[in-house]
Amino acid sequence: MKLVSFRTPNGDKSFGIHTDAGIVDLGKRLGDRFDSIKSLLAANSLAQVRAFESAPADYAEDQVVFLPVIEQPGKIFCVGMNYAEKRKEFNETNNAPTLFIRFPDSQTGHACPIKKPSMSNEFDYEGELAVVIGKDGFRISQQDALGHVAGYSCYMDGSARDWQHTWFTAGKNWPQTGAFGPWLVTADEVGNPQELGIRTYLNGMKVQDDNTGNMIHNIASLIEYISTFSALSAGDVIITGSPGGVGKKRVPPLFLKENDIIEVEIDRLGRLRNYIAPEAIAA
């Protein structure tokens, strides 16, 4: 099942199921009980909405505006330096998971603009696999970890490299720099999340190409590690790291500019597509 968050043609926020025929609006059908995918997960009600997969579509894709899959996660944990090629590029030798935080208001949805920060000359792409937590837990074991996952999605973790110094926060939290979508694919349809091809395309050119099996710290170990110090709740998101091939380490460097098209494609999950727009500066 593919779950989407979106704005309807009249501008209302809703959520639904993406099918081959279009989008089934669950907000219209279940809005008295749930107001988002996050609230659906918190109520452990994924199984209850599967009956609507065969319902008539309410909208075509081009009739809605996509929102981040989880628009207001309680927590967004991001993992850095989690692929061998990326570690080589940045001469990373620390064996512990590298973690940083992204804030919910730094996100945007599929087919929406990603805003290039006006104060950055080194705005970089990073295609990543996003893990959405579906079941609360604290100090979760690796053995049980995947049982706490609702599903997976694509993420474009836009990075202002010239604002990343000894820690990553300032480079990762500019408005609308992290694209999340197009949808959440439930875990049962994905199977083993450590065997997914992950690719990033810039203006049609493949710039990243790897497999989630090459993560240094796999998803189960990341959930165990993070939940050791921070309880995880339904709707929380873990962004699991980017492969090598980022623009910063290319010769010459390859940074994002206005009107570029950036796409992240992951096997079984789909293709997240966004365009680069300038940051709007208030007068």
C-alpha cells in the first residue's frame, strides 16, 4: 500500500492511498478519526484502511499538491557517512553512526520546489532512503527493530555544504531543502530493505548509484542505536544516509542551481522528483 499526504484541489490538507487509478482520499472518508498518516500510524490502524485500496480514486496525481509524507514528524534523525563510497569521499574513519537532526519545517513534497538557500553557494544533493516508524519503542533490539517500521520512502536531503562545519545542523535545516516522497510504501510490500537499488539523477544524469545493502550501519542497527537514548514514536523518521557521488566531491564540484531537476529513485519505492527554485527573500 502506498500512502500519500497532499492538498486537495480546494487547498485542504488530506492523506490517502495512491493507486494505479489515482488517489483515494482517506481524509474524506476517515477524517473524523484521523487527520494524517501520522495519526493513522499512532492509532495502529494501517490494516483498517486496506479495504479502501479498491475504492474509486478521488483525484488524479496532477490534481493535488504533494506534501511531505509525514509533514510533522516528532523527530527526524539523519544518518551521515553511512555508505562506504561516501566515507571514502570525506575521509571518514569514525565507526560510530553519525547523527544529526532535521526539523519538520525544512521539508517539502514530491513535485514541489526545493528552495536553494540564497546564502549558500554550495547547495548539494543527497539521495537517501527514509524509514518511517509505525510502532512506539524505547531500547529496541535489532531483532525486533524492523517490526517497528511502518514503511519506507525516498528523501532528497539538500545540504548547504558551506554552512556545514563541525556539526551538520546549519547546513541541513533551511526552509524547503529536504524533499520527502512521493509516498510511503508499507513495509510488507518492500520486503528486505537492505537490498534496494538507490539512484539520484540531476537533469537526467545519474550522479549517485548504490544499494542499501552497502550501508555501514543497517536499518535494524540504526533503530537499536537511536532508541537506546531516544524513544521512537509512530511517525518519526530516520533518513539513512547518502551514497557517494555528491557534488561537493566531484571535480569540478557540481552544485544545485535554479531550474535544475533532481530525482531520487529507489527500487520498489518509486521516484521522487523536484525542481530547484530560489529562496524567497522577504522585503
